[in-house]
Amino acid sequence: MLDRLRSFINGLNTQASPDIDPKLATAVLLLEAAHGDGDFAPSERAAIKALLTNAFSLSEDELAALLATAEARSADLVQLHPYTTAIADKLTPDQRLTFMEMLWEVVYADGVLDPEEDALIRKLATLIYVDDRDRILARQRVQARMQKAT
């Protein structure tokens, strides 16, 4: 009985922290941000596609495969930890700031920042070791770029 319990607990430990590719982690968390307000707008999907393509120089086939995997993972998502850990551990501080800007671009893609989206970004920033100041500055940079574009 104790051996079965140990085996079960060890299985949980390995499942809780799988080695996740930063591309996949980015895609899953961007999808989570897009779904944060309960409405996944076409403009948010387009923003995610453009951001992933530009960030990782993906072909259409690579993008489709990444999004399919990310959407499957996002649909079954129980916890953010494996994905935020991959971002925190494998990206440099500057890359994590770029990731924060990507999150802001996704949530602003539909023209509305919902309180749930804002709370999720605040939570993600904390989990990937981006302080409040840098999170807010990333938001302001995205807002400035969006104002220039209009």
C-alpha cells in the first residue's frame, strides 16, 4: 500500500513540472489571456497568430501545429504553474518583458481591457518575476503603439 502511495505521489511530482518548451508556454498563456474575459474575439486570435509568428519566426504550418497543441493544453488547463515556470526559467528578463507586452497586445486586441484580463496579467507577471513597475511600463508601451497605429 505504501509503495502504491509513493508511486502515485512521485507521478504527481513529475506531472506537475514537465519540461515545457517556451514557445508552447507562450502560446498557452496568450490563449489564457485572450479567454480571460470569457470572450475569445477574432481580433485576439489574429493578434496571437501575428505575435507568435513574429516572435518565433514560424511558418504557417509551424504556427498551426503550435496553436493546435496550445489550444488542446489550454482547454485542459488545471494550473498555470508549469507554463509560467517555463517562461520564468527559460527566458531572460528582457524576453519576459517582451512576453508581458505580448499579453497586453492580446487583451487590448478587442479594444477593451476587462478586469479579469488585468487581474490575470498581474498574476502572470508575479509568477514570471516581472515587477509591477515593469508590468505597467509594458502596458504603456503597448498603449502608445496602439495609439500611433490609429
